[in-house]
Amino acid sequence: MLHTHLTSSLTKLSAKLLLTAAIALSLSACQSTTSDDKKSTAKQTDSALTLKSIYQDKAFKSETIGQIRWLKDGSGYLSIEDSEADKIEASESDTNRNSKNSSDSSESKEEANKEIVQYDSKTLTRTVLVTAKQLTPTGAKKALEIDDYTFSDDRSKLLIYTNSKKVWRSKSRGDYWLFDFSNNKLSQLGGKDVADSQLMFAKFSPDAKQVAFVLNNNIYVQNLNDMAISQLTNSAGNGIINGLFDWVYEEEFMIRDGFRWSPNGKKIAYWQLDTSGSKDFIMINNTDELYPTLTKFPYPKVGEDNALAKVGVVDLNSKKTTWTKLPNNSRNMYIPRMNWSGNSTEILVQHVNRKQDTNHLYLANVNSGKVKLVMTEKEESFIDFVDDARWLDKGNSFIWTSERSGWRHLYRISRDGKTITNLTNGDFDITSIKAVDEKSGWLYFIASPTNVAQRYLYRSKLDGSLSNQRVTPDEYAGFNQYQMAENGSWAIHSYSSFAEPTSKYLVSIPVTSNSVHLKKHTLMTNDKLKAKLAKLDIGQTEFFQVKAQDGLVLDGYITRPANFDASKSYPIIFYVYGEAWGQTVQNKWRGNAFMWDQMLTQQGYIVASVDNRGTRAPKGQEWRKSIYGGVGILSSRDQSDALKAMTERWSYIDSDRVGIWGHSGGGSMTLNMLFRYPEQYHVGISSAPVADQLLYDTIYQERYSGLLEDHADGYKQGSPITHAANLQGKLLLVHGTGDDNVHYQGSERLINKLVEFNKQFEFMSYPNRSHSLREGEGTTLHYKTMKTEFFKENLLEK
């Protein structure tokens, strides 16, 4: 509930929220006063967007084509679809239902059984590989729900992941079932005594004779001939975990699965973490039980002890682990990546110091544990990404991502680290690798050398003889994404732009050196959604650039109302993120976020966003790393400079009615703008902010802010809570009490500081909601209604 004692105006807002939660909020489009721009009342009603239509009725939901999985050779792709039998049954049910009286029309439908189908790349011929019947356990009435699936390399067996449960951000614990094509048999893995939803990360051995998995923080292997289970590690307990990661590794290094089969299937390399040195964070749940319940998990905050990580290799026959002998390994070192190095005798281990400015790459012998240094990546400030080495030529070289030139590029590096070839040279950043076609000698990657708001597919020759050939045709100006076959021969191409919903195509990638990709089949067009959009009064969006006070160019977009009149004065709302982990100014379809912005323009606002320096825009090393040691200081100045430049350029922006909102890092930036520049920013909504950087986790915050002992003043000055006394405008603070990422604790501390200075504000806590603020019936509609009402109350002229 709203904490009404915090401000005298909150009771009024609470009443409005209760009303708007019960009925749809109708927001009429704003009209120009000139006769030429007037529209009929009927046209206005048809074109006016509402929160109910966007978030409850989901009237502008995009099409989907389901989960796609490519065959390795690109000859076809796999999809999970409703079974044919269920489609027929559903059709007959609909027919029968329509013939009954209206009282039966609300009859609910059971979710359809799923099956795995294959589509031929050339012809789109559909073949059912695994039927729903084959995926139905003996005695069960329904087929297994497919959360994920994996075929063995020889396609003789299939692993089905089902009944999954959420572990922090992902559903990484569940049940695994084996389907054997040779005998058409379906059987559950893990043994009879294992409780439901306890297995993690199960995967086939290379020869498909065994499956390894994590259970109760130890690694096990199950023989698929006699289903016998062997325990490979037995050290779990007292903070020791094997084959998986703690919260901070999973969140900040984006790694969950903590073990790797050797290519010959005789050994398994794995991480072990000793989390006992990390202090527990405790969350309280006041609503789900009669008495409050607690959730505890290790969470190292800035300056506190991390888990101790190490890597071992266990032999399946002896069940003995050989530990890699990494020099100076301690709780102040990280191991963010490890993989087999093109053979079964050595693994490549990446060893990163706590400051995260140095990454040592070691080849470790799996029999002795001895290591030899291959190369070292060193930055003046921080290394802000990690990636696995991609091995080529049976382990003689690997593909590596580096910013050593000042730009993020891809290199081919020899096994001994002595020969280095830049494959993507130029004054631009690559953003991701999509495929490596070693047979034809191509490396595929995403970049946009001339427009950082866009993305395109490029490729380079693996021998360095040809660089940066664009594969995306010129007609797709905007944002292009690709899900490619492993060998790069085929891809699902997704295209969108800011006001154009996503279309998907099946494309082939020629191996010749002078061809763009070829569209073979159209898979999804979103024509129905596009037709709906065509009936609306859509405000046009302009991408622009302004300069900060030191001359640095900042990118932004601005959306004006459809009936825009330059002689009028408009309030402006900024959407902001501003942290190192995201970029807001992108020329791509944003779904309901786009629709909400359009609804705001219909109300009479201008909507805009600007990327300050330090954001994940592909603008080079200097752009991203200039904020080191003082996150929030230079970046908030950039936002202020952008607003000044915009109001000077566009006189119709009302500089006395400026709003801003953001979530997570954007919530932090919103606070910084209200507190640091109160004369410019008048209304702000801060959602799940990091109010005090000392409360956030070690890996993320120390990477960008530096070690606490070196940058204590930067932590203080960069944290919004330090400047809370400067609040003059209207603030709405929002946080979920079950946020395991950015803890509710931070907002509580900020509240204390605002109360100390008698700064009035409004506050909403969502019980037990996590960082995404999506759990619970009605949450999204309520949250969006509250934000809309808050801006309406404080920014629109009465």
C-alpha cells in the first residue's frame, strides 16, 4: 500500500489509484486549436490509447514464432508447437462452444500439449520429430511441458527440461526426462528418491552415453544404459557449491551452468565456489504466510568478501578432482570464464583481479593442474565484458574480443598468444559475435559503424584477408538481429525500427565474398499490429544529437505529439537509464514501452531520451570508460547539458515542466537529476534505484566505480542519497520489497534521509515483487497507472 504519512498529497493520489485500478483510464488525444488540425470526436475516440488497452487487454502485443533451435549444419530448424491432435480438438471445441448458449462461452481452454517439429530451411517442409504422445509419461494425461530441450550430438536421444523453478532471475532448477529414439522410451533422470524440480544444467556427454547434472550443489553423472548414478563431487555444504554459481556471479558475469564436458567425454571441468566468506542478505516476506518468512543468500556488497572461486577437473573413472594451480588465487580474484581449449588435455581459464582491469588467460593441464600464461588483457580503468574464447583449427588459435585498440574488435590469436590478427579493424565497435564458419572461413558479427542507434550483420575472413563486409541488405535501415545456424549458412533475421514492429525472415547466407543475405521465407510480419498502429495518431520520432559542455556529442530521440504545434509550449518527459549496462537511444521496436510513450504524447507531452557517456553505446572505449571512479557524476552532467541544448534548440519545450523517470540504474539517474539539478528537473519517478552505491554488489559496482579504498569520494559523490537535501521538485519513489538485485534496503535509507531534511515525496512499495516489478496479478497495470497519474497531476497544466 502507499505510505500516506510521508506526504500530505499522498491520500489524494491513493484514492485516484484505487479508482483507476477498478476502471480503465481513458486518455483523450491532445488537439491543436487550429481548424485545419481538428478531428472528429469519433476519430479521437478510436485513436486514443488507454492503459487498459495496452497493459490489460494487450491489444498491441506482437506476434511470435516460438522457440527456435537450429540444426548444426543449417539444413533445418526446430520449433516447439501445439500438437496436431490438440489443434483439431481445439477447433472442434470452438465449433461446439459457438453453437451453445452464451453462458457456456466463458469456458476455459486447457493448455495444448506440445511437440517438437523440424522445418526444412530450403522448402519450409514441416516434419514432426517428437509427438506429444511420445512426451507423455506412462499413466499421465498430458505431455510434459517443455521449458527447454537438447538433442544429443548424434540425434539419438533427447533431453526434456520441465517443471522448472525460478532461482533468482532464471528458471534453472527443474526435472529432466530422457527420450530414447531407439526404443521410443521416456524416462526421468535423477533417481526415484530425488524430489521434484531439483536437477540443474543436465547435459549429454559427447558420445550420448551419459548425462551429467548438478543436484544439491554437487555434480552427478547418470549412465543411460543401466541408469546408474555416480556422484563425482561430495564437498557441498558449509558454503561450498560445485557446478553452479552464487548470486553475484550469475547476475554480473551472466553465467549459470558451472561445468563442461571434455571433448572425449572422460572428464568434466567445473567451478567450485566457497561462499562462506560472503555475508548473507536477508529478505522478509510479510504477506504469503501467517507469520513472516525469511530468504537468505550470500550477497557481497562493495568492499565485502567475495566467494573464493577455483576450477577443477574430475575424472569420471577415478572420481578424483585435479585443481588448477592458478597463481595468487584468492577471494579478490574472479574466474568469469573457463572452457576446453580445442582438445581434452587443457582448459583455458580466465583469471581476473578484483579491480577488473587485468585478465590473465592460462592454459591448465587437466592431469597435473599446472598452468602456463597465454596472454594478458590489461586496461587503465576496467574490462567491462567477458566472453569465452572460440577455438579454431583443432585448438591452434582462438577468436578473442578486446578493446586494446580503443575500440571493441575481434582478433584471431594463436594458441601460444604470440600471433595476433585483427579481423574487424576500424573506428567502430562490434557488439556481438553471431557465428563462426570455419569451413568457409567467415566470422559473423553485429556492428553499426556509422549510426550507433542501429545494428547490422557483418562478416570478416578468418585469415584477415577481408574485413567488415556488410551482410544485411541496405533496405533494412534500423535494428537487425540474427539467430544463426552454428556454421553461419542460415539465419532467422529479425528487423524493426522505432515505430515499426518486428518482422522475421528466414535468410540464407552466401559463402561468396560479394553477396548480402537472401530472403527465402517470410516467417512473421506483424501485419495486424501494423494495421492497428495505422489507425492511431502516431507521434513522429526524431533522432538527434547535441553537444555536452566539453563538446562531446550525445545521441537522443524526441517524440512529439501527432498534432504537434511548434507555436505551443509542451511539458517534456525523459526516459533515462544512463548506466554502463544499457543504451536507450536505439532505432528498434520497443513494444508496450513505445505504446505508453505514444499515449503520453496524446495527453500533450513530448517524450525524449538521451544516452550520456558511460552507457553501452558502441562509441568506443573512451566513451564507455570516462565515468570510471565516479558513476553518476559526469553522466548526470551530460543529461543536464542535453536538456539545456534541447531547450535552446526547440523553443516549444517548456523548461518549467520537465519530468524524468527510470528503472534500476535509470531510477538512480532520476534521483541524481532531481537532487543535483533541481532547477532543471521538476518531476521524477524513480523505480528500484541504487540510492547508495555502497549497497550494491562487488562485481558490478567495483568494476565501474573502482575499489572503495581508492575511490571513496567517488562513491559518496556519485550516490544520489548524498544529495537528497537538494530535492525541490515532485518525487515518486517505487520499490519492490522482494528485490534480490537492487535491495529495498536502499530506498529505506533514502527515505530516512529525505525525512531528515523534511523533503516531501510520494512512495510506493510493492510487496515481494522482484527487481522487474512484474509479479502479482494487476501489478503492471497498477504501476503504469500510478506513473501516468503522477505525471498528469504534476506536469500537465490544470
